[in-house]
Amino acid sequence: MSHNIDLKEFEIRTDLAIDVATDKLNSRQIGDIKVTDITLNDEEGKTINKKAGTYITIEFPDITDYDNGEQIKTIFSEELSKMLNIIGINEESTCLIIGLGNEKTTPDAVGPLVISDVIVTNHLYVYGQLEDGFRRVWAISPGVMGETGIETSDLIKGVVDTVKPDFIITVDALASSSIERVNKTIQMTDAGINPGSGVGNKRKEISKDTVGVPVIAIGVPTVVDAASIVSDTIHYMYKHFAYNKENINNPAQKLKTRVNYLKYDVKLLDDDKKNLFGLVGSLNDTEIKSLIYEILNPIGYNLMVTPKEEDFIVKKISEVISKGINKTLHKNVENG
């Protein structure tokens, strides 16, 4: 049975191309870290409501672990270097780094926290040229429109017209449509960014088309909406029942009290889904999520949710990104 819903009214909230792209995916595994490249032309971008460009997505386990953090930082720096090469940036090109978001709101503070830890060099040119291995860098955290009353894109355009950087790096918190990717994903793209789009507060685009220089947008999903959590929970319930069915006669498995369903791939049969969940069990994943959006959005209960440990995690993620940016932009910086 099919449940058809017009998703234009209930737009799925995600800033990640990997959440909605179904093809053009080129993935590779580096230990526990997965890197996925997506390249979209204009037509492909319109299909999934994303701007044409290259999207590189890094998925990783717990970033609060020191060894994981160091590996993520290295891979992030390598992928950012590739992105600079894609848009034709050389070692002498000057850079404006912009930390988007609200530092007073923890899930939205990634950008400002990164800015506080990047290496800024433009002021040193007052004393002459920098030594080899460092490039000219500016950094700003323009706040949000609710504080300044000014479109962030317009503020950035004014700064760009004044300091004239060769390219821009923006850093922002994002929204995901999957709880698996919250705080465990970094996306970078040369397509620019629409601040606030993932939480239904879409602002003016920041891209080469609007500010006049190439823009690399770096983002981390720190929030997910309630509809995604409910639909993902149903998906994990399917895995739970499939696991129990497969191991019903296995005494050893009965001793297990906790099962990591993220690593369990056996799927529940369609008939079992219908027996357990009735009408909902007859819907596919997209239809289930659409149905939940249809229910929650009109009554205002499709809340944005973030983990309770967000303060600590955001600081760790911001540190990895800032050090990765430093290592990429300044060749004499070894560890950020």
C-alpha cells in the first residue's frame, strides 16, 4: 500500500548532500572513517534540492577519542587540500575564514569556536612579509541576523569588497535527516551555503555567485529533527525484531542484553513488518518519514534535537576543524 505525500509542504530538513543523494557516490574506507565524494551538475542538484558542485563527506566514529580525533584531523586536512585544488587555489592565495552561527547557542557555535582557534596572519604583514609556508588569512564571526539585523551574506560581501581575499572558507553547524550522522560527519563543498536552511530559517546564499570569490563551505550536523528520530527508531525496531527472530534458538545470543543495531544488517521481511506494525509496516522508509512529517509539522512538534553531551562534543569537533584548516592553509604548521 502506498501513501503519497507532497514533500514540498513538508520539506525534509537536511544540509547534507549524502542524506538525499542516491547515486554519483564515490566512497572509500580509511580505517573506521568513510569518505564519500559527490559531484552534482545543475540538473542533478535540482532533483535533490542541492546546488551543483562537489561535496566531500567524512563520516567517523567517536571524535572525543584522542586517536580518532587525530586521524579525522589528518583526513580532513587532506580532503580540504583536494577541495582547494578543485577550485584552483594555490599556496599564495589569500583566505577569509568565516565562522557562521550563534556562539551563545551550543549546537550553533561550531563556526565561532573554529574562528577562535584558526591562525590569522594578515595583521603581521604590517611588519613585512611572512616567512615561507604561511599565507595571508583573515577571520571573522559575523553573528546571526537576529543579533545584527543585517543579512550575513551582505556583511560578508562588504568585508570581501574591503579586504579582497582570493577565496573564502565558511564553517557552520548543519542539520541532518539521520541521527547516525549527528556529530559524526563533516561535509565540505564548493557550492556555498544557505545559513539556517536545515532548521527552516533559510538565509541569503553565501557562494561565489553572491560574494564574487570561490567559497568552500564546511559544516557539521549538530541537530536532527523529531521526525527523523522517530523514523530512524522504527528502522532500528525492524533490526531488533529481525535479530531476535534470527537468534531465537541461539542460547549464546540470549545472554546479550545490548546489541549494536548500527552494525547489524539483517532485514525484517515485509510480511513480518506488516504483522508487527500494520499499515505503517507496509510503507517504505521514505513513506514512513513523509507520514511522520505530515503529522508533526502542522502541530509544531517537529522539534530540533541535539545530544545532551553537545557542549563537550562541539568543542572537540571545532578543535579538529580549526587545526585541520591551519594545517591545510599554512604548510609550516604540522599539527594545527
